[in-house]
Amino acid sequence: MDLFNIYSYLSEETVRQIIRVLLIIVISIPVLLLLRGWARRFFTKKYASHYGMLAGKVVFYTGIILMIITVMGQLGISLAPLLAGAGIVGVALGFASQTSVSNIISGLFLIAEQPFKVDDIINVSGTIGIVMSIDVLSVKLRTFDNMFVRIPNETIIKTQVINLTRFPIRRFNAKVSVAYKEDIEKVREILMEVAEKNQYSLSEPEPQIIFEAFGTSSIDLDFRIWAPVDEWIFLKNTIQEEIKKRFDEEGIEIPFPHVSFYTGEASKPLPIELIQKTESTLSDNDQ
Amino acid sequence: MEHDIWGRRSLAEGQLEYMSIGDLHLWIKYRNEEVWISHAYKDELTRKPASDEPPKQVEWARWAHKNSSAEVTVSPVYPDKPLVVHSEFNLKVSPETRIQIFTRIPIWIRISLANNNYQLIELPAVKLSRTWFGTFTEGELCYHASTKARRDLSHVDKKSYLVSCPIRIVNKSEEELTFSNFCFRVERLSMYLHDNELWADETEIIYQGEDLHSEVIMTGKLPDGITKKQLLTKPRKKVHKSLATRTFKRFFKDTVLVDR
């Protein structure tokens, strides 16, 4: 027996079978990767990156399943007994991997329901980030301080998800407090002018000023301004600075929390009398 | 005269070209095979700028191009988004009535390389605020403008940064149309220069009722005395004969009522 002859161990037919299987795998995987890339690019360009991601996954996983079936055919493994056994194996696997299965099913629901898409900005239990991908087991986010967050699909299905970029316009609510002595009508005029001049605010829906409350130290107003959703953060950043600047120019007081003491008669301040220091008090202090 | 700015302009090496239209001040120069452009708006400047040197706070932008050319074309163009035009006074159009009004809207200035029309920059002559036309969940970003919706422009002062647009409104519905604001889609209009004034071809808006989209037709009809030879700028988008679109109706509810 020749030790170095492969046909001493395997029949010629088996070697051919192995070569065929290897060829199928070696050829189909790069082809599938190419097709996935093409589908992703095509659908991203034509529709949105969300659909690009979905198309890529559909192409890749369908191709992998077809490849496995072909390989099994080459190896002479029949699918029928496998499928019959799948029920029993499925039950066993199901018990063993409850969490993973739950995540996979949740992922399917997420794809069907579409509460968010790739590139949307979402808030999941206080974690805010841009959706990078919606995968079989989890959703991947990139936070604004550039951290990678993996959230299991099951968690997303169970928790409240806020999609910050679903609608094209978004409102910013600025809490504006002014002193009681200020003329509210004038304050309203100034705020509307600030909104009109701000480069990110929209003329319509019109900005609104809601008289929120008589606060402990101030009159509190809720100033509501709209911006395109992708410029909301710029609106937030600029308009408050502009309000402060205009209030300073117009002499409008933004009060800090304070307490006024009255001596019983409304609006009359507590009288304070300055007493001149006498020699005796001076000497007392000096001691 | 401001209207002289339209057309080709040769730039001498290192020499500064200055132009002003509306609220916009522009400086252009050609230096080291690059086109340099800087601009500023009236509200950004404390005093009238000098034509031979831009103010220090103004920044330059530079363009290097494979076919470097010292010739640029300056042309007027329509804004890059539709305009929501508010009428100063409401105009009520009775059923089965056809009227013509004129609205004047601020132009944009486009600077491109003369030899291959490569676009360098587009700037509005007057800064316009933006507005939303549609609902809270869908719609489009537009510019906000106002109009006197005049029936005749013969006694109105000429302004080089405004283009006069004739609009024919046809109320085909059985209800009265209150013309207070409308979405003016200018991207399919051409611009003509006549008697030092900029003019647009006619837009016809057929109102068919509050619940139906209005039909907007670019008739291509030119105002009296203007010919096709006076064409200055082609439309931004390919002209379709007509389009059905939301033009008059907006759907905003009072947010105070719906958002407590």
C-alpha cells in the first residue's frame, strides 16, 4: 500500500465529490458577496439605505440556503429525512436557544413593522443613536459620541422606541423666563422677531408662545419653533443664544430664583435702615 | 446699472470684479488659474462695502478646474425650491372665474465657467426665510415670499433682483377660492430679459376644489412684447406640460389644540 497515494484512503468518486463540493463553495461565496454588494448599492441608490440593507440580506441568505441544498445534493444527502427530523431537533433547539429565537422573530417583526429604518435617529431607553443595521439578532446603533451599541431585537420590541427623524419637521420648545416687571406683549414681539431672523426656523408651522405659568421668580413662557428635522439641533443651539442676546439688548430681565420679603403690605419692600457706626460699636468690633 | 451684470465676464489676473444686486455683494477674481469668489449680505455688514476690496470678515472660496478659464458667466436663476407666496390682502375668486395676477419674486445668481457652463456657485439676491408646505408628516421645504398679487405692473418700480411672474388662476370649482397663499413651483419656468426687467413665462393654475389637487400648467405664453429671443435662463427642470399638485391647501391644525 502506497502511504502517499490519496486513493488508498478514498475512492476516486469520493475525491471527485469533495472537489465538486469545494468548487461550489469557493465559487458561490464570492459570487454571493458580489451579488449582495450589488443589491445593497442598487437599492440604496434607488430607494434608501434601509432597503439596500434588506435586499443585501435577502440575496445573501437565499444564496446560502441554495448553496447548502446543492452541496447536500452533491453529497447524496436527501432533504426529506432531514426535514422530518427538523421538527424534533427544532423543539430541542427551541428550548436551548429561546432568547436567540425570540430575537430572530422580533427581528422579523421589526422589519415588517418598520418603526425605524437604517440612518434614522432613535432613542431606546435613553440611548440615542443612528441606526447602522437591523440584523437577525440585534439592532446596531452608533451614538453621537461615537460608541457602538448593540440592542437585542427582543428588547426593542418590548421597550418604547422614539424615532426622532421619522417626520420631516420637528419642534423645539424653548423655556423662556422673564421678570414680572416685563411687558409680556413686548417680550412676545421680540421672540417672534428672533424666530423670524433665525436661519433654521420655519415660517410655517408658525412659532408659538404659550404663557406657561406664574413661576416663583418669573413669568414662564414656552416658545415653540419648528425646523427641518436634520437642522433641529442647529435651531436649538442658535435660537437660545439669540434670545439671550436680544433680551440683553432690549433690557429684558431673565431672573434667577429669588425670594422677596414683604412687611405685610403688598408690593412694599421690607424697609432697611442703615445705622451709622458709633465709636462704641467700633471699639466692640475691634476687640 | 445692475442689469449689466448678466452675461459673460472676463477676469484679468489678480483684478477684482465687484457686483451688487438686491442685498448681495459679490467679489470675483482670477488668480493662479483659480476663480476666487466671496460674498456678503447687507445685514452682515455694518457699512457699505468698498468695490475694490471685500470687508475683512468675508471669506473667499476658490475653484480650480481642469480647463482653467478666466471667463465666467453670471446669470439670474429661479430659487432652488418652490415658494409659498402669501398675498398681502386676501383675494376671493368666484366660481368659474379666470383672472391674471402678477407676483414678483427674488432671483438667485448663478456663476459658472463660460467655456463649459460648469457651475461654481448659486446665491440668493435676497435671503428668504423657509417654510413648510404640507402636513406634519409629509410635505416639502419651500421659501417664504409675499406678494401684492397685482393685476397690472405698469406703474410699479423696476427692481433688478425681482422677476415678474404672470399667473393665471382659473377657478373651475363650484366654491369660492380664497387666494391668500399658494405654492409657486418655479423650477419649470424660463427667465427673459425685457426692457431691463426680468420676466417669467405664464403659469396657469386650475383650481378644482378644496379636496382635489390643482392642475398647474406651464403654458409657455410670454407677456406682451416679449419674444423667445430674449430668453436669459432655461428652466431648472425639464418642462412638463402640466402637473397635478397641491397648490392652495395646507393642512396645519392649530398645534395648541392638538398638543396640550
